[in-house]
Amino acid sequence: MTTLDILLNVLVSGVLFGSIYAVVALGLAITFGILHIPNIAHPALVIMGGYFVVQANRLGIDPLIAAALGIIPFYLLGMLLYTFYANSFERRGRAEVLQSLTLFFGLSLVIEIFLVLLFGSELQSVSAPYIGTSLKFGQIAIPGRLLVPALLGPVTIGLLWLYFKYTNSGTAIRAVAHDERALSIAGLDPAAVKRRAFGLATATAVIGGTALVLIGPIDPFGGRFQIGRVFAIVVLAGMGSIPGTLVVAIMLGIAESLVSSYLNPAWSPGVAFAILLAALALRPQGLFGAAR
Amino acid sequence: MTRDSKIFLIAAVAVLLAGLLAPHVLKNPFYFFAGYVILQYVVIATGWNILGGYAGYINFGAAGFFGAGAYASAFLFNTFGIPLLGGLVAACLIGALLGVLMGYLTLRIQGVYFAIATLGLVIILETIIHNIPALGGARGIVVYGPPPPAWAAGPSQYMFFLMLLIAVASVSLARWMQISWVGRGLRAVRASENAAECSGVPTLRLKLLACAASGAVLAAAGAPYPFYTSFVEPVTVFSLLIGLNAIAMPLIGGTRTWLGPVIGALLMASTQQIATITISSELNILFVGIVLIAFVALAPNGILGLVARRSRETPR
Amino acid sequence: MITRRNFNRLAAVAASSIAMPSVLAGRAFGQDTPIRFGASISLTGALSGTKNGQIGYELWRDDVNASGGLLGRQVELVLLDDQSSASNIPAIYSALADVEKCDVLFGPYGASLTAPVMPFIKQRDLFMIGMFPLAANEKARHDKFFHSAAWGPNSGTDWARGFFDLAKSVGVKRVAILANDLEFSKNAAVGGAKVAEEYSMEIVFNQSYPPNTSDFSSILRNISAANPDAVFVGSYPADSTAIIHGIREIGLPDSVQIFGGAMIGPQYGSLLSSLGPELNGVVNSHLFAPEPTMQTPEIKKFFDRYVPIAEKQGVDPLGYYVPPFYYVAGQLAAAAITGAGSLDQAAMAAWLHGNTVETIVGPAAFNDIGDWTKRRVLMVQIQNVKGNDLAQFREPGHQVILDPPELKSGEFIHPYNKARAS
Amino acid sequence: MSSPVLSMHGVEKSFGLFRALGPVDLELMPQERLGIIGPNGAGKTTLINCITGVLKPDNGSVKFEGIDITVQPSFKRARLGISRTFQIPQPFRGMSVTENLLVPLDYLHGTANKRRRAAEVLESVGLSARAAHPSEDLSQLELRKLELARALVGNPKVLIADEAMAGLSEAEIDEVLAILMKLNQQGVAVIMIEHIMHAVMRFSQRIVCFEMGQLIASGTAEEVTRDPKVQKVYFGEQAHH
């Protein structure tokens, strides 16, 4: 294998992982980026989605079909979570960001333990025909267990983008971020719109979970390692930009892949946060622009 | 000095005296092992609350500061033979520096970014430790501290008293910050940053001061840890449970005053010390998580808030 | 059995024990009360995969009690959960010694958890059987500490020496070392590098990776690019699986003669059966394998009783790695007590230093810091696995012992790619 | 002829492509009572944000007693003697009325007896009875008074009252005006930004009118009222309604 081959492989795996990060970060791009709800429980919800797929897979259902089946229940779960959140905070007046952070922090722990109690803390994996195979293009090998979840990223993001752009309810969600009053004047209930958006965000968790469980086995605590990454992506993507999420995620994937290959894999967990901190320190105005 | 301050001073001295006398009354060393952990959490909760409670900035990375303190004292002792006291000072400095750094990078923007950045602090520090062989990497460092001084009844009693000193010092600092211009300024910033700034409060500097004090106290809680366990490794000192407890204890006790975190820590840490030998770590975390959610959603001002409300509602 | 004590009980005991630390004072207790053995086990947390050791303790206790106890007294276990966290260890061992008033202590699992207990037993001059820590006593040099696991002397560097002996025998010159950034695998990697240097092998790749790594394709490509003759891996179950998956997808060069070393996972039934034939060719460390050179009636009897309990509890159905040595720990302590004729910790230690104990895994004798005088870490090559049936791993011929030579039960197949295909 | 206490020269501020203010030249003499009027979005709030340091102007300079303070942070300007109230009252919630006043006393130049000074100021605005109450319990008028008290407790040289009378009844407006007038007699220059025309006309010695970020008229109440430009944007607008 030549140096160039290795570089190409590094780039390809960066793109693959980036697409996967994008689908994991997508829900947060909606809750945090659009609704300004710092849902740090999203990665835990993603893992929960992964467990849903594992259980369905045990019954012989293909992970991708299981993901499709999970969308409705997770959508409903998200609406329920939003209702709880809104009842706890927004009704008391302005929702304090810091309190909701704490709430979601507690929620993520409860989800993790809930999974431990139900399924144990052992690793869980799925089986599917495309796991274990790989496509070869010359010296570049793309394993199926990475390719399939990596395709989920652009597909989901594309669908969501169309939804936000071309449907009334999608437009309403984007509008709620900017001007709640205008929405009520238009005869829409902002709370209902937000609830739907939160449901949608949570529904993407099951797709993110599918992506993760296809790459490799998951355990209940796997979400913790994603928190830094997903926030870095959402913030860097410019708060709520759906296509931006994909672009930034792929850039991050490549950065991690480069560090892991050419520096030392042991440094890679710090990459996302280092980039995030650097961005916060150097370009705060760019991030501030989209805040309320 | 106000009457309250006099009472506080007398109480602090009484607590320290009781700590000195305790080994002569309680002969069973177990109490001192368990007591050390409880006091360690009093310090952690107090340190967290300086920033989280007074200024309203949530720090998810308490374990990062704790771990930094633990590693600082372990490294200084093993490499240069610097005793724990020196390690404690160094830990405070490092904690303060880390706090200022985190604050400086994020506080100019919005509170939520500070919180997110602190989530990453632990991961970054852990990654750094893993990659520095002098700090033992993932294998950890064994620390054989000196034998306790002659006046102490034993190592556990000595470590307990040391942690008691740190706790009293931390709580005194937190109390002073709360009742002085610092606390008033921080509460003003929390209520309205603009109005505070226009009242002459140097908001950024004040927040950085709170970051530094909070970081120093959190790191101080970690400094004696290597001497307590004789061993430091990344997994335990950067444990999620530390970060979780640091938030949960003040929120449960009440974040507005210095007393809240103390009450929260005493309650929760004692429960957990008993639970250590009765329930599993998963149930332990579940318990803390649910209590946390319940308090945030239903009683945002903690136990002290509940007590205050009740006393206000009952006719005098 | 007193695993999870309830609060009331503990509080009552605690309240009544404001007196002396009982390991010192408790000897005065009457001859009719049971002898209490205290241990911390990792029922929960990262190390909870070792909780099946508890079955080893319990089978030993039942056997001792069935044969009349020790010194005419029955035997009782006090087990507390350390949640796999080193920070709990000091309080737990104080609870065992001072609240539960245990007469004999067993160590917690592994080096991270054992390190915090060493100053404690040294300061109180207590006897302890350690459970699986590598090189735990080399700094403290406590004369009353003994290992139940057969790591042998200088275990920090030497325990995986067998891997490099095999590598040397097939002319390996270039070694790649890969380790998870966790305590055990990092130790293994550092020790491995020392031995490789001693054997004048060139280390062409030496990296560690973060614990939650799930994709090894780029790492394996870099290893391949370094063109090694041997790949020494220190990994934990999740990453062991991911590495094996990665090799299936990416492959390793034909130059690699030997692959494996210190992978945790292929000792356990769940991983053996889930990976099945993909494990063929891996040479990995182990402590027991059901090969003719190791099978004895005693160990067979142990596993005959272990398996049904394990299946009922949902823990490792094979149990080759951890549980027998928990039984051994009990046997060592029992021999020391019987030999000393009392619970005097110094006399027990002295007896164990001077005598060889017949255990279910064979004879055990100790050096001055409690290491087994002879290293008996196995290097086992997984061979001829077909399908994912767990039962085949109970049969000989699938986990072939290559090292040490006196236990050798089959031939070393190399290079690795050839062994994989077999 | 005394020199101005506050002077702005060529001050401009834009948000993106939208120019919110300027360029503006404006001076305030010591002990002057200046009224600023203009429709919503005329740049009044941007102007005072540039004076108090909440915003930094893109161009131009702001001087206080001859010292350039254009890039000084707010708290330093407050320490020099520029003080303000907020359009929407921003009490320090969670603190008592007295404590609200202790904040500026803590951070501005050292005051010997803070609590006595706070009590004096509360007395002067008529909030003594509420001194120990939590600030969130106050009525709208009391909140306005607290804002004023907090702004003047540190003995400012310039007080900016940003719609300090919005939402108050006629009697209450008179009360606030009396406080401001008393303060002015003690030597404080007051800038009043107000939509309540009769109040601002009665109070101010000089009035400036803003429109689209530009200063379009300046003079006495009478002069400004008669100014055709002002009539067009202001009273003309009213005539349509």
C-alpha cells in the first residue's frame, strides 16, 4: 500500500464517519439549533434508538426496516418529553437554559440506567447481510457496516431539508425559532409546533442509533462519547442549519481520521472539543448571531 | 463582624475541634474512611456552587478539576517529593487556572456554551493524561504517602481531619463570597448582566473570579485523593459520578446560599456511602438522576427553598 | 451468603462496633462462630464481567463447610460490591475489617482496585490473597500478600513472555504493538515492548487507542504499512470484537506470523461463540484451557458444578478465566490456616511461604512477595473452530496450548493468515 | 462658559446593512435637562447604548468630561459617573430592595456607610417601606422607583432615564418627575428618553428629536414642537390617526 493509498483511505473513512456523526447530531441541530433547547440527552436517546433496533433485529427484522418502524414511537416519545419539559419550565415563564441543561443531564442518566436494567450492560450488536462484506475500489476498501450507516446521513438530512423547505409544517418549525408571535397571529400554536419539532428530533435518534449499532456493538453508556462531537457539530454548523450539519460533520470526521492515522488514535477523542473550544474562542460572534 | 459571622466562626472552630477529638471517641476507622468521602463531596458541592449557584453557570466538568487536583498532588509527590500541603496549593492554582481558561474561552458568549465546553473538559484532560507517560497514562500512578504524623490516630483519621480542614476552609470561602460584594455582584450578573454592568460591576472579571475560586476549590477536593487511595488512574478520578454529584448535591440542598450544597452533600453522600455496600452503582446513579430531575422540575430552590417556603406560608 | 447487606443490618453493626478494629481484636471470638472471609467483588461497573468469580468463592465455601470447616469452625463469606471503582476500595476494606470483622481478606479484582488496598494491609500487617493484579506487590513488598493467579515473578513484564517466545521460535524480527488506553492492556503493552527489546526485535508500530474505539480500519492499515512479523494486541472485549471484524474487512499482510497476545474477550464464552471461526489463528493468553495436558478430575468437577450455576445467573458459561482462581484463593487461605493452626496472620503467611499447596489448577508455591514461583500463563491458539456453537469450546483441540512447553497440547500454525484460513 | 460633561462626535452604529444611528454630534452640559424624542426605531436606544457602553460605535467618539470613553466597558463608564435606568425594569431578582442598591455601592467609588446611603436614597424616592422586600414583589411604579434609586445611589454626574415613566398613571408620572427634578437640582445632568410628550416637554430644558438614526431637530420644547420636520415625522403622523 502506498502513502497515497493510505491517505485516500483515511479521507474515505473520514467522510464515512462524518456522515454518521451528522445523523447522530441531526436531532440536536433541531432541538438546540432551532428550538434553543440544550438537549444533552440526545446522544442517550440515540443509544436508546440503537437498542430498539437491536431488539427488533433479534426478531429477525433488518436494522434499516427496524429504524423505519422506530420512527413513530420515537416521535411520540419526543412529544412526550417536550410536554414534560414545557410543563416543568416554559409554563413557569422563561425557560432557564441552565435548569433545562440539568434536566436533560438527569434524563440522559436515567435513560442509560433504564437500558442497563432492561438489557444489562453487555455489548449489543445486530446482524444484517451487509455487515461483514466490503466493497473494494482498488486499494480502497469500504466495509458495508460503515457504508450503509454513512448513507443514512445524507438521505435523512436530504429528506429533512426538503421537509423544512417545502412543507407548511416544516416552515412553521423554522418560523418558531424566529418569531413566536407571528406564528400565533398566523393561527398556529407555538407550543404545538415546538412539540412536533422535538418529536421529529427524537425520531432522528432512532436513525442515529441504527447507524451506530451497524458500525459496531453498543453499550448503554455509548452516548457519552458522542456529546462533545454532536455539540461541536451543531454549534460549528451555525445553529440549526441542516445542510451545514452534514458539511461540518464530514469535516470533523476527516479531522479525527487524520489525527488518528497520522498522530495517534489516542488523541482523537479530544479533537472535537478542541475544535469547538477554538471556535468559541476565536469566532464567538459567528455563533452568537443566531441566538435569541 | 456581624452576629451571623460570629456564629459561623464559632461553629467552624467547633467542627474542627470535634474533628480532632473524634478519633478518641470513635475507635472504628471505618467512620473516617467513609467520613472522608462525605467531606470530599462537601468540598466538591461547595466549589461547584460558587460558580453554579451564585453566578448561574453550570459546570459539567467538576470531575476534570477534581482529577487535575489529584494528578497535580500525585505527580508533585512522586516526582519531587513535595508533601501534600504543597500539592494542595499547586492543585488550587491549577484548578483556578483551568477555571479562568474555561471561563475566558466561553463566558463572553452565553452560559450554555460554558456548560457545553465543560462537558468536554473531562474528555480533553483524560486524553492528555493518557498521552503523558510521566503521569502514568491509563495505567495510573501508585502513591505511597508518608506515614501520618504522630498525633494522628491513624492514616484514615489523619486524612479525614485534613479533608475536614479543606471543607471548613472551602465553606468559609463560599460563605464570604456569598455575603460580600462578590456574591452580590454575581447575583446581580445572574439577574441582569446589563444592569449589573451599568451599576459598575465588572461582569466578565467577576465571573472569571468565580471560575477561579470554584476551580480552585474543586481541585482542592482532589488533591488529597492520591494519598487516600494510594492510587490515581484516569477512570476513577474523572468519573461521571463526581460530575453528577457536584451538580445534584447543590441543586438538592439549594444553590442560593453556602449552606445548601453542604446540606445536599451531607445528605446525598451519606446515603451513597451506605448505598455503596447495599445497592449497585447503576441504581446509585439512577437514584441521583431521578432526584435531580425531580428537584429541577419541582423544587428548583432545593431543600432550603422548600423550608423557606414552608416557613413563609405558616402564619407567625 | 451476605452479598448486599441491608441498611439496617449495617447500621446496627456499625453502631455496635465503635470498639477496636476487629481484625486485631476479633481473634478472641469463640471457637463456635464461623470464620469470616471478606472480599470486594465488582458486581457492577466496568469490571462486572469478573463477577462470576463469586461462584468460585461460593463453591469453595460449600466444599470446606461440607468437609467440616476449618479449625473446626464453619466458613462464611462477606462480599461487598466495589462498583469497579478504586475510590470505593479504602472504605470497603475498612468496612470488611472493622465493621464486618472479617478474619481473612481476599483482594479486589485487578491491579487498579488492588493498588488502593496495599497500603491498608501493609499498615495493619494483614494477610491477603490477591485476585489477578499484575505486579501488585512489587512496590509495597508486603510479606503477607499472595497471588491466586499464576502470573509468576516479574509479572509486570513477563506474564506475556510466552507470546514472544513463540514469536522468536518462528523468527519474528519486527513487532507491532497495539493497546487500549486502559490499565490492563496498557500494562501488557509496556511489558510486551520490554520483552521484544530483550529479544532484539524491532518495534515497528506502537500505539494505543481510546477505550470506545469502534473502527480499526485505519489503525490496521497503518499496522500493515509497517510490515510487521508479529502483532501484539492488548484489548478489551468490545474492541477485541472490532479488531477481529476489522481484520476480516482489511486483512493483515502475509508477513504476520503471530497475532494476539493480551486480548480480553476470547477467553469468554459469549465472545468465542459470537465470533466463532473468525477467531481461528489468534494466539492469546489464558489461564486454563480444556486440553488433555491440563484436565484433571478436580478441575473437571469444578466446571461440572460451575456451568449450571453460571447458566442460571447468566454469567460466562465457560468460566475458564476467572472462577477457578477464586476457588484457588479459598484453597490457599484454607491451607494457610490449617497449616498455621490458627488465624494468626503472620503464621499463615509464614506457612504459605514455606509450603506448596495442591490446588485444583495444580501445585502453587510462592516467592517472597507472593508471586507464584513459576509463571503459568498459557498462550493458546484458537484452531479449527466451525460455526458459532459454544459446546465446541468445551472440547479439546480448539484452544490449543502452545506455551508453556510442558503443557503444550498441539502445533503452532503460522503464519497468521494461514492459521486464519484453517 | 463651562465645558460639556458628555460629548459625542460623529457617532455611527450599524447592524449589518441597517444603519441604526448617526453620524450624530451631541453635547450635554453639566446639570442640563435634555429630552430625547423620536418614533420607535429612531435610534434613541442605540444612542444611549453607545453612551453607556452596551454597544461600541462603529465610528466617532464619545467623551466624558473630556476623557475619551469610546471603547471603555460599561462598568468603567458607570464608575466615571454615567448611570441609567432601563426601559423594561431590570431589578436584581432574588435580592431585596436594599441589596439592589448595595450592588452599585459595592462597585462604584467607596462609600463609607453603604446601608445608610441606601436608606437615604430609598427615603428620597419613597421606597423606605419596601426596603427589606424581595425586588420581585414590587409594583410597576415601585420598580420604576427602584430603577431610579439604583441609578442615583452612586452619585452619578449623568443620569439617563430610558422611558422611566412608561405604563404609569398621571399621578405616578408626577411623582417620578419630581424625583428627577430634585436630583437635577442637586447637580446631576439628566437625559430623558420618553414617549410621554407632556412629561418630556415639561421637564426638559432642551429637546432633540431623532428620526431614522439622524438628529433632525434641537431646541427648546417650543422650538422643537414647531419644527416642520418634527411635525412631519411626529405630529404629522399623529394627525393621520
